[in-house]
Amino acid sequence: MRRVPVVVILAIALVAAACDARPQAPEFTETTTTTTTLPGGSVDTTTTLTLPPAEERVTGIVNDVTDGDTVTLSIAGADATVRLLGINAPEMTECWGPEAFTFLSNLLLGREVLLVAGDEDVDPFGRLLRFLYLEDGADVELVNATMVETGNAVAVQGGNPFAPSMKASEARAYQSGRGMWGTFACGDTEGVTADRPVIRVDELSYDPVGPDDDALDQEYITIVNEGYGRVSIAGWVLRDESSTNRLTFPRGTVLAVGDTVTVVTGCDGGPSNAIHWCSDTPVWSNDGDTAIVSDTLGNAVIWYTYSGSDDS
């Protein structure tokens, strides 16, 4: 595994007053950008994936939308379920899930899309994993990126050639409070007054020394209260960008001004007041990940992202 210092990273915590002022979104450096010829003869200078020539293109008609990242298409007369690559939209039962579903439905239902495969063909559920493009004459729209740009999905890193540009779009969406990133996108009945809590990520150790599965007690995230009052985060949820890993802060978790709380991936390690995830596998990806903390209503209070290192 890579051994890299924990120097991270690009971080933002939600600091939203009545005017919803937010810190500046971080800049992402795109090191793999090339000029790519897209269908229809147009040129896109922000992608790294060469699309197939016209005679090799696979297209389908969208006839159903399951949620903000899953659709059903008719391809050559047969139905296929497609999961949009490189993004993760909220589930229908979660805050902003129905809104993401509605946005994608309005964008795609009944329309023809171009399907392009990535490094993975299908997911564990048998769904095709694809980038979807809409073509309108010379204009080409990457639907996966649109969902991120509008605040309807989180960009997922790790081998996705569009990750740098989509993560930059996600940063701008967060900074602007678009979609799911709105200060009170999920409601404000939690007793929030003029100011949102200033809770930030203080440190994230995502790649400790040693084999990943043997160093779970050294993988951790530390959160600090940099505000002006005590904050109860009991019932709040910490998750990664894939939403595969989720932890609910236990009852009685309160941060006084300047206090920190550390969440250790394993069942041991960390300071005396550490919360232990007790996960059997690493939570934070070495290839880049995003830590999101949401309050009990689902409003994002922390958005903190880092990119992986190619060092070995």
C-alpha cells in the first residue's frame, strides 16, 4: 500500500449564517486533461475519455428513472438498468433523494442517450455502469457531470477519469449551496438559530503505515468545534462519498468550544474519548474520498474532500 503523510487536503466546513455565507470552494488541479473529439464533431477540452466513433456507438431510450443515479433504457429493443458511473445520488428515502430523482427524470425520460463504458462494466447488482451523454446537434452534455454540478449527486473518486473536474464542480455546488448542499435543504426545525455550527474536520488519517486491514486502529477522522457555543452532534451522520460507510454519532456526543472528537475506523486506538466505528475494512479510500457530516435532518454541516496520492 502507499505510505503517504497525512497532509491533506482540501477542506471546507459549512459556515452558514442567515445570509448563507460560505467559505471559498477549493481549487482542484486537473493533471490529465486532454482534448477529446466527441460525437457530432464538437470538441470538449475537459474530458479524458475518448468516445467511440459513430459506427460503434451504443444508444438507448430512457423509459424509467429509479432514483438520481439509476435509469432503465431500451437498448436495441431490450431493457437494461444503468447505474451512472462516478456519482452517488441520495436514496429516495433520504433528504434530497426525491428532488434528485425529479431532476434526472425531467432531464432524461423519453430521450435518447449515448452510453459509454468505463473501467467497470457492471456493478454487484448486475446493473450496467456507464457514462451517459445527451446530444443536441453539436452540443454534448455529460449527464453524470450535470447531476454533480446541480447539487443532485456526489462525485465518487477512484479511477474515474472525470473525477477531478466533477469534484471541482461539486466544490462549486457546495460553495454556492446548490441542491442538496443548501444550508436548510432538509429543513430547519432542529432549533437552528441565526448561525450554523462551525464544525470542521481537523485531521483525517486515511492511509496509515502498514497493510490497510491491519491498521484500522490508526485510520481516523477528527472533528473540531470552532464555533462560539456548545454543539450536540448526537444523531448526526458521518459518511464517505459512496455512502457505503455510515456512522451515527451516539447519544451524549457534545462538543464544547474548541473540543474535538475522533472517530477511529477500528475497534481500538485513538484518544480516550474516541468513537470506534468497529469496521472490518477501511472506511477512507486511499484513492481520494469525501467526508460528509449531516445533522439529524440531513443538512450537510461538513464537506471535506481529499485526493489520493500516486506515491508508493
